[in-house]
Amino acid sequence: MRIIALLFITMLALSAADAELKLAKDGTATITAKDSDLILYGYGKGLGMGTIVVNGKPQQKPKVDPTKCSPFYSFEYKDGKDWKENALGWCGTGAGQFTLPKGKSATFKVAMDMNKQRPLRLTVSYKKDAKGKSLKVKSNEVK
């Protein structure tokens, strides 16, 4: 049992080192790919778009800039000593997968008014490779 607990704690420490998520009181969030590329799902210019046709002619998709994309996120709020899942952020239009390169950050706004409960934090899911397991990074607490 101790070995399993030690492995679990080690896995948490490793996944936390991959990414960092910070949340400001004004709803500005920043996710940083620390030790590896992060594969995220979210929205932004050029994501999730099929072929673009203008006046009957196919057009090139806009280039995706992962530092300007917003990953899907969820809120958690603190209820006593426990964190409980709450509202999900929404995608708008143009949802798709994007890769945030190692060492890069993406800053995005979150809908803080969706959740009046405090304290709260954000959770973002990511993968380190296309076939990998989904991991989560959690932000700091905002009161």
C-alpha cells in the first residue's frame, strides 16, 4: 500500500511540473508549458474550422497561434476543506486541439462572473502526447 501511495504522489509531482496555471482576480489566466509541449483542446483563430470558402473559392485557414488560444477550463470552489467541481468554461466557436510548445505561455480570460462562489480555482486538462493520458493542472486559489 505504501508503494502505491508513493507512486501516486510521484505521479502528481511529475504532472504538476509539466504545466503551470495561474489565475488573477480579474479573470486573466495564464497556462505555461514548463517541461514539455502541452496538447490542449480549446478555441481560437483557425481552430476547428473546416475548409473556408469565399465567393466559391477555397481559402487557406488562418495560422493557429497557440499563445493566443484559450483552453477549455472548469471551475472548482472550496466547500469547507474540499474542492468541488462547478461550472465549465465555454468554447465560443472554432474549437479544436492545439499544442502549446515547451517554454511558451497562453494568456486568456475566464468568465469569473459564471461562478460567484469563493474561493475558486481553475482546472485545465492536457496531454503530453497524442496517445497519452489526460492530465490536469490546477490554478492558484482566488478569493
